[in-house]
Amino acid sequence: MINFILLIFLAAVTLGIVGLRNLFAIVVLSGGYSFVMATLLIVMDAVDVGMTEAAVGAGVSTVLLLSALHLTSTETGPSKHSNLLPLALVILIGAALIYGTWDLPMYGDPETPVHRHVGPYYLENSVRQTTIPNVVTSVLASYRGYDTLGETAVIFTAGIGVMMLLRGRRKKSDAGGAGQGD
Amino acid sequence: MTDLLNQLNESLGHVNHWITIFLILAGLYIVVAKSNMIKKLVGLSIFQTSVYLLYISPGKIVGGTVPIISEGYAVYSNPLPHVLILTAIVVGVATLALGLAIVVRIKEAYGTIEEDNIYAQDWD
Amino acid sequence: MKRNLILRVLAKILIPTLLLFALYVQMHGDFGPGGGFQAGVIAAAGIVLYSLIFGLQETQKAVPPLLVEIGVPLGVLIYAGVGVVTWILGGNFLEYGVLDSHDSAHGQHLGVMLVEMGVLVTVFSTMIAIFYTFVGRGR
């Protein structure tokens, strides 16, 4: 039941983001969206993911968007082309996807193919093989540790990418001659 | 009465998937139709978060609990989607940071972040 | 914002709590929800709050940009370094079992702790570096 209420809330916040034009309001709403998403994830028993989504989505994402807004502008201009073609495309894709969900298994069913093979193997053998009760941490760092090395490399690349793009003391009033600041 | 409840329960079983599809469509619509670059980035992040819902809702088992092995619990939700989505969240914030850095450079080079104005400046 | 009394008092209560909570989440990632990513982001949020209240100059005295720049690749090096050490000790890449020659499960626990430490260092440094870069632009 609370699942249902949170999902409706999420859809309402998204409708707000689609319709608004003031960028500051959109950024605040996107912080609220991340917060509702984190609560929903915790209701669905994904506590690690909910904690990460709350810290990253409602924390770091909002700070980054606000600092980018400070460096650019806070209002969107009026839209200059018609929105009919994108709307039609989106409705077509939506119809195809909803047609696809009729065959999916029910929410919370323990007999689905997802819960065969690998999931029960990790749940049974994690404490015996790695002495770590939190199965998500043991899978992330030990059983699938190579993927986590790749993920750390992705964060590292994003850090250097941002530093390379925005280093240097460019004043905002200095238009033209882009690229001299590196 | 039980018939109606059964039917309601059957259709409610898919509410997760329908709201996920609605979020996918909303994110896609913002990216394709709106012309402000920062709004497009917010739409892209909505698109990414809808995929988290898509992965984690099949992993939940009704009557199960958090996948941390402890005394007294026998049924746990599937931990594998949690691991995949942890990586996806962090990759999402990395993409957002780089996208915002590029938008700041575009603003300094063109003076505007509306896509229509940038096309007009490039093709006139 | 540092002349505002309420914000200063709240910041002095919240920032140490945030940093301690980040350390707690990192260390108890084995027994409850948590781990390297969550801890790195929470600690970075504490430093960002410090910079919002007390200004960028004060924050750069507390967490120097050079330290942050060194931290960004250091975490990846620690992670890959654990893999190379297990290579040298005779196992496969990132096979933590060989880190402790008597008890393979204890070696796994040690490996996971070292690896999460590396992830914490990189995530914390990257979030602070991105924040410093965005705020330092156009000054």
C-alpha cells in the first residue's frame, strides 16, 4: 500500500519537472524526486541502494546542478518548435512497453526465474566463504570485485574530466577566446 | 468480494512496471522535446533512475527481508540487482558531473544554453 | 553566511556528526548497509556544508586542493595494488584468499576491507575535486 502511494507521488513530481520552466524550481524538485526514490527503494528492501541514492541523488547531484546554474542562467527560454512529434513518439514507445509488461511475473513472487541459480548461491555461501554477513558488500567487493574496480575507474575518469574541462581562472565576463584557460 | 480483491491484486502487481514506464517516457520526452541543456540533463537523470526501479522491483520477495544474513530470518530478497544498481547510481552521477562541465563551457563559448539559439548561431 | 548565528551553531553540530557517520558507515559496511561509496559521499557532503557556511578559503585551508588531487588516483591505485599483491603472492588477480596463508575466509575479509578503503579515498576526493572546480570557476 505504501509502495503504491510513493509511486503515485513519484509520478506527480515527474509531471512537475516536465512542465516547469524555472530551472531553480526544477533542481529543487529533482532533489525531492531523489528523496522519494530513496524511500521507495528502502520499502523494496534495498537498503544499500536507498542509502546511496539518498546521498548521491539528493546530496551531490543537487549541489552540482546548483553550482552549474550559478555559472549559467536560471530561466529557460520559450520553446520555439512544436512538441507534437516527440509526444507522438513517446506515446508509441509507451504503448509498446505496456504491451510487453502483461507477460512479466507478479511483484514479489518468489518462484520467478530471477531467484534461481546465482542469487541463492550468494545468499548461502557468503558467510561461509567471506565471513561477511552483508551479502551486497561481499558480492560487490569480492565475488564481483573486478566490476567494482571498473566503477572506481569511472569515478576517477569523471573527476579528471571535470578538472580538465573547467580548470583555469576564466572570468565570466571574458567572452570569446575559449580554451585559453587550460 | 474476494473476486474483486483478487482482480485488484492482479492488476496492482504491475503498478511498479507501469510507473517505471511512465518515468522512462517522461525522461525521454524531456531529452527529446525540451531545448534547454540543463533541463535535458535532468531528464536524462530521471531516465536513469527509472531503470533502478525496473531492476529492483523484480528482486523483492514478499515476506522476505533485507539481504543481510542474520539470526531468525529465512527468506531474503535477491541481492544481485542491488549490486548492479549501486554501480549504476555512481556512473549516473559521474555522467551528470561531466555533462554539466560541458554545458558550462558551451555557455562560455556561445553565450546561451538553448539548443535552438546554438543551432542558429552555428548555421547562419 | 558565517555571521548568521543559527547557521554557525548548526554547522558546528552537524559537520562532525556527518564525518563520524561517514566513518561508521565505512567500517560497519560488513554488518549493515554501507560500504565505500556511501561513506565517501557522506564525508564529501560534510565538507561541502563546511564550505557553504564558512567560505571557500577556509575550506581550502582545511582540505587543501593538492591533497584532493593526490587522492583522486590514489584510491584506484590502492584497489589495483591489492590485485597486484595477490598476483605476487601466487593467486589470480583480486583473489583475496591468498592474502592470509592459513585461513582463506580471513584473507577475503582483509581484502574486502582494503578495497573499500581505496574506494572511500577515490570517491571522497573526486566529489570534493568536482565541487572545488565548479565553485572556483569564474572567480
